[in-house]
Amino acid sequence: MVVFTPDAGALMTSTNYRLYGDSLGSVGGRGTSTNYLLDGTGGESTIPGEGSSTNYTLLAGFQSLAEHPTFTFSLSVSSLSLGALTVGSVNTASYTATTSTNAAHGFTTYVYEDGDLRSGANTIDDVADGSVTAGSEEYGIATSGTYALLGADTAITTSSLATASYTKWINGAETTITHKVARGTGTLAGTYSHIITYMSVGNF
């Protein structure tokens, strides 16, 4: 077990003071308005945030000294209906995934399923050619937006599939996920469903 005394966690100490960390800048302070409160810093030899090379990692700006990890993730819906399927059409439905984090290296969002889209023992085939096509039995997802990773229609599996990512801290990163399904002539009637789970991870 490691126990830190208060002074052991400080950058500099003396009989009369304890300095947790320092920031050498030419400007800084707190600014406010009706809608925000901002603690600012500037004038360091590098911009606030994380800088690195082969031999070092540097956190610049006094905010970096005491910043607590933050992460939020949300989906705009909790369930989704693709409607009644007819041969010759592609049914689609979309929703939004939103991530905010101060993780220095951003985030990655994944999705996985509990099994194929199914009705009893009958299943809808996963898309395999990058495009859900009318008249062919296929099911998959695509993502769109600045942070999206799946431009082509892609099968969801029981293994984690990366749907979106970003490499820096970000507030309100939105990605649109679109589910697509098509019925073939051999697709049996039924009520098809499955459970999908999202997992979004901050890369601190």
C-alpha cells in the first residue's frame, strides 16, 4: 500500500506554503457571462492540453493540474422499429449517439448484439457486401457524421464493432447510426428482433 502525505503530492513546499503545481504564462484568469464561466490560461510555450514526443508527455495549462476525468454517453432512443418489410424495398431507421469527454485521447464507441435479427428459429442474413439491397435478405448498420467509422453497411456481430471515434477531448460528439433491412423472396413472415448494446470508452 502506498500512502501520500499532502506535501508529497505537491510540486514545491516550504514552511509557509505548498504549491501543487505551476503554470508559467502571460495571461489567465476567470471570465464569466450570463451563459458561461471560463477559467483561462495562455502564454505557455505550448498550447494548453497534452503534448508528447518519444521521451515525454506534457500537460500544459493550469487546468490540467487538477482536471478530473469526465465522460458522458447517450443514445437518442432506447428501442427502434424498422416497420413491416416488403420485397423490393429497404427499411431504415436512425438514431444518434452522443459522447462528451475530457479524455486526452478522445473516445471510441462500440456496438455488439445478442444474436442475429430473428423470429424464433428464423433469422435475417447479415449484410456481407457493404450494401443492404432491395430484394435481397440483408440486415446491417452504417454510421455518418464527423466521428463515424462505418461508411458502408456493416453486420453487427457478438464481437465489439467500432462505430465512432475521436482522438482528442470533445464535447457533444454526435454520430448517426442507421439500421437497414431488406426482405428477400424466401424471408419467412414473423416478428424479428434482437438486442444490441453500446459501449463507449474514454481514451484517457
